[in-house]
Amino acid sequence: MHCCNSSKPYHPVIDDELALTTIDERSCQKWCFMDHSWLKFCKASFCIKQIQSNSKCRDAFEHEIHPNKTKFNPTYRSFITDGFVIGRMQKQDLNIMNQIPKRKWFSLICDETCDESTLEQLCVGIRSLNDNYEIFEDVLGPYELSRQNAETIVEVIFDILTRCGLNISASRGQSYDGASSMSGIYGGVSALVLKQQSKAFFVQCNADCLDLATIDFVRRSPKRLAILKEISNQLSMPYSNLTSLCPTRRTMRAEPYNSLLINYELAIQNLNYVYLFILLLIFLAWFQEALYTLIEEKGGPGIRANGLHEQMSKFYFFFRLKLGYLLFSATEKLSRIIQSSRCCLQDVFSSAESLIRYFERIRDDINFKPFYTKVLKENESLTDKPILERHRRPPKRYQSGSDSVEFSSYEQFYRQQYMESLEIAVNMLQNRFTQKNFKLLCNVEKFILYAANNSLDDSNDYFQSIMDFCYSDIDVEKLKVEALIIVDFFQSVIKTNQMNIKQITKISTICEIFNSCEVGKEMFKEYHKLTKLYSTIPDTTATSERRFGTLNRLKTTIRSTMTQSHLNHCLLPHIYKEKIDKIDPRQIAFKFISSNEKRQHFFGLIL
């Protein structure tokens, strides 16, 4: 990548010159391996192939990194060096594979997406716990899929586990999105994995993602954003950047809605010059249509601008925008919680229950009237006055036994939309969090918490759920004995360590008590294993989804010339930045030099 002062290739010289040349070469190699930031090197490797064919761009890139150098030797900026270093970093990084089998049990986390080169990529992650209840969600990398059917995906997953030295018999959970090929109960990936390992309980991702192909038009239009900002400055109006909709979360939309509400007056007054980020709300299903162009343009853009200007001047658009902000500002908080790797099923249920109660509480006339009054007040001078559209009867072929509702005032019409939206949100939340295995997992969680606060006898109903959940993994008879006395152990530890805990209500509290007194893990071994097994079950595929964001940095021209192995070599060091920073660069340099006899003569060995 970077060269020494001399631009001439290596050739035999006299001893004095050889000594000086060797020092120069080793200095350059030291910079390449040690003085250059690992993170910057990894990020540079994503764009480096784009400038491979252009020597001027390449020299400009190197001058930017090291401006003091005037000449560059192609020998030192070889892509063989780049590929070797990134490959060695990945191998050093994959030492995590030595740690996962030591944790005994693991769960599968998988998600798929289409990258910039239109190739389907399957991102595979492993969730595991150590004896201190520390959660690890390790990404094994993206893998190219030849087909998207369940059989191919399962074959790829098993092949990955085999190559990483993991046995499917140690799997105790699996989490995918809601696609039929992944979560189908008969021929999906979850069903096929269950045939191989019946203990791998499937939990559908609680934060299911949207289509990743949503185009962020505003972000890709700096020219149009500049026009909007210039107009705002000319009118001396406050301006904040419009925030796009989250492309992977339906619930993460409060901030974009709020940004549009802030800039609403600016948008209405200036649609004769520019048209910007718009949210089309149809039948209460909100979609992003990020549009920003001059309204004077002829053809399609101008026509669409006029149509959207007409939409924004209507009261119902502003009302639905405010209603959407009311809903998504609450669901966004739930979405943030369940995307955490440390989130357990108890946290998911308690958060979802709180959100359901909130929606049910505000679903009445007492809360609707102040909301509607506030919308009317904020709407002044922004849109037309609310009107009641004329009553339309549906065609006979669509008519049911009852007639369509006819409203006497526009307030009743918007009240019906307000109530219906909240009712749909409550019903969807209740259906979403009632998956097949949730009841069993809830019983296991209740047993763990109940045993921590009360002494259990053999007749307790929870023991049957424990046998269904972890048969052959836990000795249930020993667990029954431990359940009789573990409450006394917890109370003793709490009192000794002055932990100020009156009642244990969370799994994390049990983990904290066990970590403060290690002898409890040996004394109550079966209870300890049950807690680890329960915490191994994943709640979301957010870890795999977050890794897809890195793929967006690979433009089509780069990805189309990059092999799958090079993609993994670049992506994994970027994911594990902290681990890469701990790698000794001398080891990488030593491996690189000692792997070739010519390099040994060229650089000499690094001791």
C-alpha cells in the first residue's frame, strides 16, 4: 500500500547501500503493519479496489494518508499485502470459535438480505453465555446463497457449524424473521432444524424488519437539501434536517414524523419552488416516498409535485401525520428495548404489556378530545379547514350485511380513525407476542423467579414445563431439591452483601447474586444450568440485521469484482473493531514475511 523513499524495485547492491535499503524497506513495512490504524485500514480496503486501475487516484489516496512522501513504489502497495493482512486479521478474529464450544450451549440467529451486487447473503450469528451470565452474540459472517429455499439455507447453516467446529446437538434456540422460508411450521428453516435438534426452540424475531430495499432519496440528494436550507435562510425560518424513515423497523418512525411536523410550514409555503420529503399515509399504512425536486420541472416530477402539494394542503394529511407520531413515538421505545442483546423474554413482555395498557388507556373520548383540539390549533394556517367528505356507498359486490357508516360531523369521522388505529395497534401487539413457544418459556421464567422468592415442593406445576424445556440437560430430581433451599441461599447472600433487594423480580438479579457468590453455582448446579439455558434463547435478530448496514458501503462497482472470501475478510474485522485493536501487528508482519523466502531476503525477519 505505502512505499519507501525509493521508487526503484529491489536489486543487488553493495553492502552499505544494502544496509540503507533494508532499513528503508523495513521502515516502510513497519508503517504498513504497525503505524497505520487498523480501523482505517479495514475501511480503506472497502474502497481500495475502486481506484486500483487509476494510478492517479491511488497516489492521491496514499498522499492523503501519508502527505510527506513524494514517491511511491508499487512493490509496497501490492494488493497481495492488503489481502494477506486482512485475511490474517480475520483468522486472528475467528479465535472466537475456540470460545463458543466452551460455553456448551448456543442459539442460532440468522437473517438474509440482498447486497449491492444483487447476490443473496445469509448472515449467521451465534448467541451463547459463559458461566458469569455474560451474553455473546458473535457474527460468523455473510454467506452467499445459491437459492433461497429452506433446504438450501439449512444446508448452508449446517455447513457453517461444521466448519466452525460446532455441533447442532448443542443448539438450544433459533431466531429468524417472519418469512415463510425461515419460520414456516412445516417446511421452513425452523421446522427442518427442529427435525435435526428437537431442543432448538424457535422464537420469531420480536423486531421484524421492513424491506431493506427502501431507497433513502433525501440522503442521496445533497443538492436539493441545500436548496431547502437556502430557502429557509432567506425566509428567516427555523430549519432542521428532515429525518428519513428507518428502513428496517416499522416502529422507529417517531423522529422522521416529528422532523416533518417541524418543517411543515416551510414545506407548504415553498412547494412552488421545491418539493421535499413526503409521507404518504394510505389506510393508516405509512410508506416513505422521499421526494425532493423542482416543481417547475416538466413531466412526471412536476405532476407528482402538484399532486403532493394538494395532499399536504388537506387537513386529513396533517391529522394522520400527528396520529402516526402519537403511535410510533410509543412503539419506538419498545423497539429500542427488544433490540438489545441483553434483553430477555421477561423484558419483552413487560415492555409490550406497558405499551398495550398505554394504548388502551388513551383509547377513549377523554383523551381524543384534547388530541383533536391540539391538532386543530396547530393546523391553523397550514392546511385547509377540515371538511366532511360526501358519503359514498361501496359497490354491491363489496357490500356485506350492514350498511356503511355515515358520519354527522367531521369530528366523528376523525374520532373513528383515532379509535380504530389504536384498536389495530393493540390487537397486533397482542397477536405478535403470543408465539407458539412463548407459553413454555414463560413458565420456565416464572419457575426461576418463583423459586428465588419461595420454597417449592414436588407438586409444583412448573416442573412439567421444565421437563419439556430441558429434558436430558438437567436432572429434574436434583432441581427439586435445590428449589427447596435456594431461596434461603439468596436471602443470605443479599443480607451479607447488603444488596438492598426486597424481592427478586428479574433474571438479571439472579445472575448478579450468583456472580457475587461463586459457590452458589456449584451448590445449585441444576438451577444455574437452567438459568443459562433460558438466557441462551434469543429474542431478536437485530445483531445480524445491524451487520447488513456495512454492506451498503460496498458500491456495485466494488462488490462485483470482490470475491465472497474477500468480502468476509473485510467485513469481519470491521465488525470486531475492539478485537482487532488488541492484535499484535508484529505477529501479522512476521507471518507475512516468513511465508515467502523472497520476502525474508527483502525485509529480513522481525524478532
